[in-house]
Amino acid sequence: MKLRRQGCRRRIKSLGGQGLSGSSFNGPGRSGWQGSALLSAVLGVFAFSCGVILLYRLTVLPPPVWLFGCTLPTLSWFLPMRRRLPRLFRVFSFGLALGVAWAGLWAQERLEQRLPASLEGEKTGVSGYVCDLPVAGSFNSIRFSFCVTRWYGLSLTPESYNALPKRLRLAWYGQPAGALPDHRLRLEVVLKRPHGSLNPAGFRYEDWLFRKGYRATGSVRSAVPDPSVFCSMRCQYHRLHTGLAHWVDEQFADARHHPLIASLLIGNRGHLSSAHWDVFKATGTIHLVAISGLHLGLVALGAGFVARRLLLAISNYRMSERSVRLAVFLMVMLCCLLYALAAGFTVPTRRALVMVAIGGWLLLMARQVPAWHSIIVALGLVLLFDPFAPLDQGFWLSFGAVSILICVFAGRLGGTSWLAGLVLAQGAVFAGLWPLLELIGQGQPVAGLFANVLSIPWVSLVVMPALITGGLMVALFPGLSSLIVPIIDAVLGVMWSFLEWVAAMSWPDLEGTAPEIVGFGVLVMLIITVPVRMFRIAGAVVVLAWVAMASFPPETGNPWIAKPEVRVWDVGQGLSVMLRAGDKVLLYDTGPEVKGVFSAAESVLLPNLRALGIGRIDTLVVSHADSDHAGGIGLLLDEFNVGRILTGEPEAIGKKLSQYRQGREHRQVEIQSCSGEDKLANELSLSFWQAKGEFTGNDASCVLAARHEEAGIEWIFPGDISAAVESRYLQAIANKFAASPPRELVVIAPHHGSKTSSSDAWVNTLSPDRVIYTAGYRHRYGHPHQDITARYRRAGVEAFNTACSGALVMTVAEGVMGLQEARHQSPFWIGGPGLARDQCKIP
């Protein structure tokens, strides 16, 4: 009996040991553990990415002590309480905190690079090297990035010297040829701290400068070669890249499509003209000339195909399949790296290189990893190597497009033909990215749906192979240039002719509210991904019906607001103000414009008016025809329904519009002289005045006075009138002003605070409560003049300057006027302590 029991124990122990070590038990257990670890790792990477992105939603950057404190959740791994916290919660909290800390420390390091206020506007000597491709700018200038290695003539402490900017954005005027003396230079420069217009929506120059690492901007006074500058590895790379750009320009200078060749081959978009950009924008094909995932993906596919064929041909019996895959992967990465370096190693290129590396590694390891895991890992690596990436619109568009394609193709049971796949991909990306494009202030041209379906395969299968092969052949055999260049020109000519034809066609403008656009995108994605026939048919009917209605939108109106408001836009050295009451809108002036360079109407007014849901401008007041007050009028007429135009110079404004209308179809808008009185939604009383006589230019300005009768609050918009016309205006309103003085008065400083305006009589008679200067930051005109600011200051007037405050919003509620400055809602890299706006003072 005892022996029988011992034998049973031995058999049970033997079976148990086999069970614990055998595949039937250990395999699933280990697989479950690995799955849990993989899920935790992916969740941690996703949380890290969320933390990096979250930092850029803050208006105040946490101090370094707080950033280090963000890592405190790591203690949960070691404290006894960890057993009470779910594992995924610990992973997510740790990753989120680590992401915030990682991005915050990099942002802190970048913000510590500051140009002292005492150096702004002063001539300074610097040495260093050119760290990007110089491009031709406006006013016969050349613009380039400069990495500083040494500053001259500064009496600063070692801490202050080390905190000086290491990267500058410079312009050298009077250089039409666009050539610099050398790669390593000693420059005499005049600098200022990063600054740009600050409005709720639209392009922000300061965002772009911070994202690129430019901690000062300025102009070059003189430049000489400086061979004493130590050329590091980064310097050597930029020198070689500049040399490659010059080689491409020399070899393909005779090509008809030389700008497209330089852009697609090495990412040099400096030769593209405004006509090129107009076509790309109209057809939604800007991505074709931005070296990114499409181009690196094509290089990877081509390199992988060639490498695998060669390896299988020469070593079929000497290398294992795994060795072949490893060799192919290394060859693909080498080719992609070389192409990325040749293309300037820009942010989109680095992002695409990371994604190619992840995809190639997964293929190398032959593992079936969920597609979402791959894109999350790519997202985390991109933000690890480039924590400033969330400030780049391309970051959101590229990951958004890849996510949409995963939704469409990752879960499909059956395959699709290449044509069906291309159409599905373009339709999904068009609908899925539309809400994101609207959110960042870009439109979604309908032409892009048609243009991309044909241009993407042409670029992928014909243009890029011809360019890369042709470029290599020209480099190896220069004598073949005369044969290869016409071939490249021909294939590019086909693409460009097609894009020009598409851009010239009349396409409907799809318009809709934000919920409608989001609903449209979601419905299209559901139609593509849900394999239910009746649902797809019903959804397609709804989509087609919505497209038909959106193509012929009704007369556009404006949303109703309960409180009247006045918005002074930050347009730099110029003026533009919007008055709103109820659903009525009045726009006073349209800001500055420099043809082919800058337009406040395009970069400030359009995105901000669209963000407010405005579709109609009931009254457009153009004070006079100077370019800093009347820029971009034609563009506004293209984009908005304008009821009437009031101006102090009807003939000059009519001439501007007629020049703009040449070859265009326009809705005719009546242009009236400045006079009379009106109401804005029965809440604001409007009074228009202009000096009588043969005045032109500044003194012909249409002066507008708007009053909220119930609250007794009044605004005066005097345009650019001089002191002589100011006295006439004061005489004209003397009786009315004395009989019913406003309880509170806000005045826009005439002529941006010029010393020829805002006379003693003007300031003392009106005695405003607030004055607003609309001037550019450290502009060459020097507005506002210190004599004028002192005059208002002596009168006890509270002063604001759009160069310091950004856009100003004044609202009337319960008889009280509230005023908000955009700088108080700006992100930490714009309105943070010690930066230009924080230290901006009215002289």
C-alpha cells in the first residue's frame, strides 16, 4: 500500500512536471504574459505621446522643479500601494507624466535662449555658419538660417552669454543674386526678439519661430567669410547639402521644370514661384513637393525590391532567408537615410524615416503586430526625437492620414485592386482630414479629390523613379545630361499640365458648419469600413444629398451674438477693426498688404472671420486707399458677401478693385462716399464723417464714430488724419459732443500714433479713457512716437498697443465694457515671462 502511494506520487509529480514545462501549459501562459506586457508598453508609449502634446496646451510653462515632480508617479512602482492601483493606470500615469516632463525640459531649454532687450535694434557682430538653404526673399533679399558660434563686443556675464540665441533667422537686403560669400561667415546684424501678429486664429509667426528654434530674427548689414569658425559635423552636413543644391541647380538649370526638379529631388522649394503655390493649393497637392512619407516610402520600396533581387541572385545558397531580410532592411534604411539627408533632413523627412524604420523592422522580424501598435510606437518615437513636433501642422496631417488609411485597409477581409484601393484611400483621406484641415484653418479643395487620384500614381510610378534614376545617371555620367533632362522635363510636364488644367476648372465650394463637416467625415468612413450593403447605399444617398446642398449654399449669414463687441485685429503696421452687434458686421479697414509677400486679409482676417462663423460683411469701411489700410479688398469680396463699401477715396478704391478683377468674375458692390449716419443691429449708432475739400491720402480718411447709446460707450476710428483734419473733426462734433458726452470713450490713435497726429487739442478735447495704437513691433517708422504717447499719458489715458497686447476684444454687457488682450490667452512661448510681449512697453 505504501509502495503504491509512492508510485502514484511519482506519476503525479512526473505528469505535473511535464505539464508545467510542456507547451500545452507554458505556451498559453507565456503568451498571455507577453500580450499583457505588450499592451502595457503600447499604452505607456501612447500616454507619453499624450503628455508631450498636452504641454503645448498650457499658457504657462511649469518651472523645472515641477517638471521633475511630474515623475513622482514612478514611486507607485515601488510603494506598497502599487498593489491597489491597476497596472494599466500606473503605466498610463507614468507615461503621461514622463511625456510632460520630457517636452517641458526641452521647451525650458529653448526658452532660456534669449536676446537681451538692450541688444534689440543695435548692430552686433556674430560668427557662425549657414544652417539651411538660402532662398530668395522679397525686396531683393536673401533669407537664411544662421547657427551662431561666437558673439562679439558684448559685456555680459558668462550665464547671459551662454543664454544668447544659437540660431537666427536673417534677411540680407540688396542681394538679388541670392549668393552668400561663404558657408562660414562673420556678420554684422541688427536683431530683435521673436515677434509676430497675435490673433485667436490664423498663422502665427512666433509659433513657427519657436518650433524651428529661431530665438531672434534680424537683418544683415555686412558679411565676410570667416574661416576661423570651427565646422562641426552638423556644419559639414549643411555645407555638403548646400553644395548638393548648387550641383542640382547647375545640372538642371536648363530644365523647363527646374523648380519642381529641385523640390522633388532634394527638397529645395526655394525656386517655386507664387504661381506654383497657387496651383498646388487649388488642387490640394502641396504634399507632392514636401519630402515626406510618400517619397521615402517609394525609395524604400524601390531599394527593397532591387536589394532583394540582387541578394537572391548572387547568394541563393549561401544566405538564410533571415539573413536576406536583414540585409534588405539595412540596405533600405541606408538608401532612405541618404535620401533624407539629401532632402535636408527636415522634420517631415525625419518623421517619415522613423515610420519607415518601424515598418521595415516589423517585416524583418516577420511579426504580425497590430497596425495600431505600429503607428503608436512611431508616434512615440517621433515625439521622443522631436518633442516640438506637435507645433507642426504636418505632424497632425501625416499621422491623421495614416490613421485613416489603417481604419480603411487594416480590417478588410478581402483584397482590393490597385485602382479601387487608390480611390478608396483618396476618398477616405479627403473626408477624414477635412475636419482637421478646418480646425487648423485650411480648406479642403474639391479639386484635390480628382487631382490626387491621378497625380499620386504618376508621381509614384513615373516621376520619382525618373528623377532618382536620372539624378544618379547624371552624377555618374555627366555627359548624359542632355539626354536625361528632356525625359525628366517630359514626365514632369505631364503632371504639371494636368494640375494646371485641374486648377483652372470651376469646382464647387463645399461649405458647412463644423458639426456638418465632422458628420460628413464620420459617415464616409463608416460607409467605407462597415460591410453592410443597405447601410452603404443609404449612407451614399445622404452623402450625395449633402454634397449637392453644400455645393449650392444659401445666402450666407452671421451667427447672432447677445453682446455687442469691437475687435481690433493685430495686423502689424496697419489697421483693421470689426464691429459686431446681433447678426450684423461692420469691418473698418482691411490691414496691410505687400503684393506677393504678405496680406493681412489672407493671413489674419479670413481665418479669424471664418472661425467666428461670419459669412457676410454688411458694411465695409475703407478709411482711405493706402496699402496699410486697404490691402486685400478683392480677396474679401471673393470670400464674403459684402453689402456696401464706404470710403474716403471712392475712385482710388474703385481702381484697386478693377485691377484685381481683371480676368475674374466678381459680384458688383456699390462703393459710396463717407457720410451720413446708420445703425448696427439697432444697438450701435454709427456716424461717418470726412473732411470737405480736395484731400487725398491720409487726410481723406473716413472717420467713424460708433456709440452704444444705452451704456454711453463710444469708439472713434479716425484712420490716418493729421492734426489739421483733427481740428475740423472736433469742430464738426463740438455741439453733439458737448450735449451728450460719452460716459466712456475709446480712441484708435490717428495714424498709428504718428507725431503728425494726436494734437494737444485732440487729446484734451476728447479726453478719452483708452487709446489704442495699431503699430508694428519695432517698425522702421517708429510708431507710436514717444511725444504722442507722453501726451496721452499726461492726460491720464490708459494705453494699449497691438504690438504688445495682440488682438483686443471689447464687449458691452450690462452697461459695462470689458477688454481682453490676446497675450493673456497666448501659449507660454509667446506670452511667457521675460519674452518680447511680456517686456513690451509703450514708449
